[in-house]
Amino acid sequence: MQIIRVETPSAKYDVVTGSGLLETLAPRIERIAGRLPRRVFVLTSAPIWALWGEVFSASFAEPPIILFLEPGEKFKTLGSVEKLLREMARAGGDRGSLLIAFGGGIVGDVGGFLAAIYMRGISYVQVPTTFLAQVDSSVGGKTGVNLPEGKNLVGSFNHPLAVFADIGVLGTLPDRELRAGLMESVKAGIIRDRALVRFMEENAEAVLDRDAKALEKVIAASIRMKAGVVNRDERENGLRMILNLGHTVGHALEQATGYKVLLHGEAVGWGMIAALYLGRKRGTITGGQFERLQTLIHLYGPLPELNLKAKKIIAATGSDKKNVGGVRRFVLPVGIGDAGVVEDVAPPELVAAVSYMLAQAGPAPAK
Amino acid sequence: MQIIRVETPSAKYDVVTGSGLLETLAPRIERIAGRLPRRVFVLTSAPIWALWGEVFSASFAEPPIILFLEPGEKFKTLGSVEKLLREMARAGGDRGSLLIAFGGGIVGDVGGFLAAIYMRGISYVQVPTTFLAQVDSSVGGKTGVNLPEGKNLVGSFNHPLAVFADIGVLGTLPDRELRAGLMESVKAGIIRDRALVRFMEENAEAVLDRDAKALEKVIAASIRMKAGVVNRDERENGLRMILNLGHTVGHALEQATGYKVLLHGEAVGWGMIAALYLGRKRGTITGGQFERLQTLIHLYGPLPELNLKAKKIIAATGSDKKNVGGVRRFVLPVGIGDAGVVEDVAPPELVAAVSYMLAQAGPAPAK
């Protein structure tokens, strides 16, 4: 078990990762919250609850109130939020109630947002069940839902009381989701942690075989990296931007494919290839570093083929939420273990980077 | 012109009250925000904009983007919020955009909530146009909307960059709304400001005639009282509870009449009568103080008749959002200029207080 401390100006809490956390959840929350309130809500999805509901419930003396969110990005809406808020009100939720978000990234985003706005804020705990949610979306306090006009356009910064990332629940995660999630760990290594890059290079087999020790190490290192950045830049004004390595092009790929073809981690994987290319052209990484990091990304692949035109992708990079005042921002790797933000990527550079990425992503399998 | 400073752990800002603020709004905001962003949104209602839109717009070099909220409590919903968020997204609002809430309490509550959740938070400014919004809802950071299950069940604590309470716009306010709003100033005096009680006793005619000097004095004193309380208890954990004098029964009256018969201030006026009765019975105020304060309330009346049964009102007091863990809280006056919170009001006491209030509120005009 490892404990990572998150300390921002507005919240201090622990992220706990390890095995057997789910079986002991209620006493762990009681230790933090003092005692469990009269109303404990669990936001989850039916498939997750079918697999893990019994284990989850066992440690609670009184059964919590279960709220279901239908799985899939298309239910990450204000409509779902309204429905869930009403269920909470009808079930007698008050300001002292607690919400536990038990599921993947969407459950975490919606759960954190529900907790942020129900009666102007109640406490909540994150229990992420996917690799991606464990290393990424459960730390940082970003919560919210989509609008038809764009992803994550509505939400708030709202930190949980604690995060419990149980390695055991990853046992039922589909292989493709694990591999996609691991792209965020590759990213963590590239921007901030050389030792993680090396560990992931040398232990790919154990990690992909879901060896508990290997997974715990990768997850803890990824969370520690993100916590370190968030601790210094809660509101994404500066340093936190580097967490978006691979995301400018990654988001564009997701948008251009209607969020239906690629998992988020897969889009970020391709986006990192484009960013590595830009970094190499600008000399922020060497040719050797470029080859090494590209190999690492493919080691945790395969990334899906892309059947897209460069033009469409480039157009989509213009609508990223992180663009303030029309400036298009890029995160570039700086050696291995550091990164920086640039705002002056010219259209021809971008075209070259996206074309390089697409050449790798064609019908012939990427190597 | 008077400036009242609000300083909470999470925000510091000024509330400015006086005449001629609307005519000079843009430069005033620029002084605070540095410069106006590319997208300035104004949330308002059509009737307000018809009266004051031209004056409002005159000081802006570039016309702001106007968003309309339909007037009335029934549009204070998540449905309206979603519609407005989408309009903002389509109009190109980004994280640097600014929202100005220009209207009564509902516009302020919805506007503050939009600003809280659009792209996880943008800046906003309050320009309240009713007496009630100027003295009450624009200070304290409470924002949000209703659910079918209850009022203000959804929202967040979100402070504005600044509040500009222009006395001039009160010129077009219906008399009944002014009188209802003044109940919050009576409340401010009772719980925290003996001098305000005296001023309102001695200057009722000037205040009700909308004499600018008299209004500015009452408004500034009311805001100063509330700011002082909020400064010490931002999240309503303790002291801030005293702001709810008259609200336990007041909310019950609003609920029991379906929010259609009474203005909020009128309900609070009647609720204060019940609270004064409880205070007198418990000896927290003397018989003389009871008479004096009751006279003051009626001086700013008339309060509307109530055709309700005590039973129904008492049942409705149980569903107040401020009740945590099932406890029914009451704020009682302590002398003139102080107040305290009790949680042990027994049903017979409550019945007596509500019955006294109803006896005054019967078809024979209250005296």
C-alpha cells in the first residue's frame, strides 16, 4: 500500500493505492470523516456494481444508497446530473451527506460535480475502478460534464476527502482499457519521472500481466507525479499545463472521430507521438530520446489505426478549451523527465507533426 | 457612495452602493479586472433590459453579449442553466470571459451559478436591480437554482469580483417589492444593528419615498451587517445562521403557499413576527422590545393576509435545507441588535408562535 498526499491551497487529502482497499472501505472512510453520516450515496454504473457491489457493501454496517449512472460518454450530461440530484433530494440527502464515486472516469467526474453542487457542496470520496481514473481523473479536483457544444465545458474544481485506488478491481478491466490507461503513466514518466520511464521499459510484461506489485508501482508513481504538479498549481494557471502533453492533438483526434473510435488514452498516445516529433524538430529532445520514447509508447500499444486527414485534425486543435484568447498551446517534452509549454507552433510545423503521426497510424500496423 | 469590503477566506471584494453607478459600469469593472476580456456576457431579464439596457450599455466600448433569463421563480432551474451555458459556448465564451448578472435575486443566483460552473469557473460581477438583491442575495456568494423537490437545492458558494448596487435603478421597482425587500433591512437591524433599527423607525417616510440619501443609508448598513457576518463565517457553519432570523417560518410560509402568494421578504416579515414571539416567551427580548420591533415590521408593511392552517406551516418547517441530521433550527432575537440560534424549540412552543402570527394575519387587517 502507498499513500500519496495532495496539498493544494483549497484542500489536503490522501490518495491511497494498494490491494484489498475495497473490502475495508467503510472503516477507512470513517477514520477520515469522523463517522459515516446518516445518508451515504454511492454513484456507480450497473456493470461495475454487478461485479463489485457485494465486496463494496460488505464493510458498511448500514447499506448505502446506490445511484446508477448509465455507462458511456453520452450520459455525461447535465440531464443525468439533474436526475441524480433529484434522486438524492428524494432520498433525504442533506448537507451532512457523503457521496462515494465508484467507477471509471465518467463516474468520478459526474460524482465530483454532484458533490460540488448538491446543496452547494457535500463531501465526497473517489473509488476509481479503471486504470485511467486511478492515475488521472481521481487526482486534481476536476469534475464536470459535457455540453453538446464540447466536452467538459461545465463543472467545478472540487477535491475529494480521499481517493482509494484499489489494484484488485483492475482484475476485471478489459485489456484495451488497461493499455490505454497506461498511456497516462507513460506521459507521467516523460514529463516528470525518468525512473518511471525506465521501470515501464524494463517491466512491460509484468505490468501488462497485471502483476499487483508492478501495477502498484506504476500507479503510485503516476499519481505522485500528478499530485506534485497539482500541489503547485491547483487552478491550471501554469505548471499544470504540462499534464496536457499529447492532449492538444489527442483531443483533436477524439473530436474528429466523434469520441467513438478512440479511448482517451489511445488518443493521448498518438498525440504524444506528434508532440515528440515537434520536440525533436525544435531540439528539446535528441534523436535518441525521440526513438526511445516512441518505442515506449508502442510497447504499451497497439494504438488503433487512424483514418483521418491532417486538415481535419488541425482544424480541431483550434477548439481546445485550454486555448485562452485564441492562442494554441502545446506541451513539448524537454529531455526525459521534463516538459515545457509553447504557444508559437506555426501551422507548417503542426502539419509536419500530424503528418508524421498519421504516417505511423496508417493501415499498415504501426511498429 | 459607500464601499463595503467583503473578506472571506476564499474571496475579497468590494460592494459599492450609490447613485450613477450604472452609467459608469465598464470603467469601474476595468479598474478591478485589469481590462475587459474579449467576451463579456450580461445575464438579465427582458423587462429589466427594456428599462435599463441603454444606460447599461452606454459605458461599454464593445457591446456585451446579452443572455436573457425569463422572469420568475419557475425559470430558476437546471434547464435554464443548461440553455444559457450552451449559448455561452456557442458565443465563444472561454475561461477568460466575464459574466455580469444584471437583475433581481433570481438573475443573481443563476448568474453566479453559471459563472461557477462554466468551464469550471469564470469571473463575474453582480449588478442587482431590486432592493432585496442589493441588500441580501448579492453578498455572501450563495448561488444556485431550484429542483422540483425544493428551493435552492443545487448551487455553489461563488463570490463575485465586485457588486455594484445602484440606487437609481430602484426608481422603477414596484412599491410592494420595495417594502418586501426592506424586511431584510429590518432583519439586519434586529440581529446586528441597533442604529439601523432607530434610523428605520425615524425615517420610514423618506425611505418609502425612495429618498436617495435615506435609501443609500439603509442599503449600506444592511450590506455592512451581512458582509460582517459572512466575513466571519463564509460557509454557514455557525454565525451565518443568524441571518436566517424569520426564515424557518418564512420558508415554511413560502412552501405552504407554493411560492406564489408571498414575496420572500413578506414571508420573512411574518416569520420574524413568529420569531419575536418565541424570543419574548423565552425572555431573550423584553415585552417592550417585542412591541417596538413588531411595530417596526408593520411600519414597512402591510404584510399580506395568510389563509393557512398552523398545522400545514409547522409541517413545512421540517423540510428546511438548513436542518442537518433532522434538527429544526430557530434564530431568536437577543435584545435589539443581537441574535442566537436554538435547536430545542418544542412543538407546543412552535404551535403557539405560529398561532400568534396567524391571529395577526387574518382577514381583519393586521395592525
